[in-house]
Amino acid sequence: MDYQALLERIAADVAPLVGSGTPAEYIPALASVDRDRFGIAVADLDGKVYGTGDWEHPFSTQSVTKVFALALALSLGGDDLWDRVGREPSGNPFNSLVQLEYENGIPRNPFINAGALVVTDRLLTLTGDASSELLEFLRAESGNPDIAFDPEVAASESEHGDRNAALAHFMASYGTIANPVPALLEDYFWQCSIEMSCADLALAARFLARHGLRADGTRLLSRSEAKQVNAVMLTCGTYDAAGEFAYRVGLPGKSGVGGGIVAVVPGRCTLCVWSPGLDRHGNSVAGMAALDRFTTLTGLSVF
Ligand code: GLU
């Protein structure tokens, strides 16, 4: 497949949508990002990467890191994680508190904020420093040693993090969280602040297309665990629009409020698209349209 020509065609097709939607405003450091940016990259299983537009420009990964944190926590700590977090779509906004009380402090899935806090808590217990462990993992998988935290974004999230603090304290009251809440929040905000490009993310996610094999050929996840992570991405990875994402794109995907979306074609390739304008669910408007075009033009979907 001529990925380069394909990506250029997709970029031209979605160009009218670039700039629509709004960047995340509840994190002030993200609100000022130029909404006219657009980049898309595809990595094949061997690590050859193709891209167009702003595909090498680092952006704030935000919730896209949740999929990598989940994979690391499973690889280091196994299935016990699922005692403290579910794997069903929430049908609620990503930072909602309501459902947590009805469900006794166990979040619906690892990709809403409450569930991601549980995953980071687990990683913190297993490693002593979840965000640094994650950063090293992302550097290794992407082959880019320059991937870094953005201290300004981490500080901005911490300053405006009342909702995440509420989620964490609430879960701690049920015993879902093992570490002191302030330390957990700090680690979580650093995790969300990691900056990467579309090329970096497409490369880093390859273990999901390679049935659990890392870039160096060693195994991160069993074949079955890789299938499970992809399944949770498909059902829960794009906020409360996962049904719409499955309908339009038909791939496991994980989005973030920085405007990035990673998608996986198991056994074939990984994709990452970035454009900061978000729809009302928190998914990139142009990003979602680009992935829709990709699967429509190529027929590469899990369905
Ligand atoms: N750091 C963001 C938060 O915790 C991540 C949200 C997202 O990308 O969905 O609110």
C-alpha cells in the first residue's frame, strides 16, 4: 500500500475541517494551542513511518498516555488491576463523578479519568514513579530519546485539577487507591503532560498491532492481553463517543484532549492523527474525519 500518497489524499480531504472545534479550555496551557494544526502518521509493523502535515510536531498527549499506562501496568502487575477498575463503556463524560458513587468507587474503565487514576496508582505502587517509567517506555518504543514532559502543562493541570483531585479522594475513601492522593495526582499530571509527535505515537503503539511484541522483539503483553487492550480501546477509548468512533472508523482508538488520536490495525499498522479542535465529546474533529477516511479508502478496519 502506498501510505504516503494515501495520507496526502486524506490530509487534502479533511483540510476544510482543520480549525473547527475548540481546543480544551479547562487546561489553560492547552487552550492557547494553534487550532490550525494537522498531522497524520502511519507506522508499519517493522517501524517504517510515513506522515504528512505536522506529523513530526510534538503535542500534548494527555489521555492518549492512558493506553500505554494500562499496557505497562498489565505487563508489570498482571490481571489484579481488573479488581479495581472495570472494562465497560461509561456513557458519561470522562471526568464525571456521578457513576463512581453508584458503583462503590470502582471506575467503569481505565480510560475515563477515574480509571486512569487507578492505573497510575497501580503503576506508582509497582515502580515508585509511574510517569518516569512511562516516559522511558515511550522513548524506547518510539526510538526517540527526546520525548519529554511539558512542565508548563503539568503545572497548569495541577493548578486546575480540582475535578481529578475530587475523583482521587473519592476513590481513596472506598479503598480503591493505594497511594497518598497528592503523590498520585502529581504523577498523573506529569503523565498527561508528555509531549510526542504523531510519528512518535504511531511507532510507540506498534506493540498493539504486533500482538504484544515490543519494538525490540521482546514481549510486553501476551497475545491475549494485547487483544484485550485493543478491545477496551474500541469500546471505551474515545470518551462517550466510542460507539460513533467504532461506527465511523471501526478500529481500536484512544484520543486525548490535546487533539491526538492513536488507532490500531491489528497485524498491519498503527496510526496517529493530531489536530487540536475538539468536538463536544473531546475528540479531535479533523482527526476523527481523517481516520474515517483512512478506513473507508483502504478497507483496513477490524470489521
Ligand atoms: N489531563 C487531562 C485530565 O485529566 C486528560 C484528559 C483527557 O485527555 O481526556 O483532565
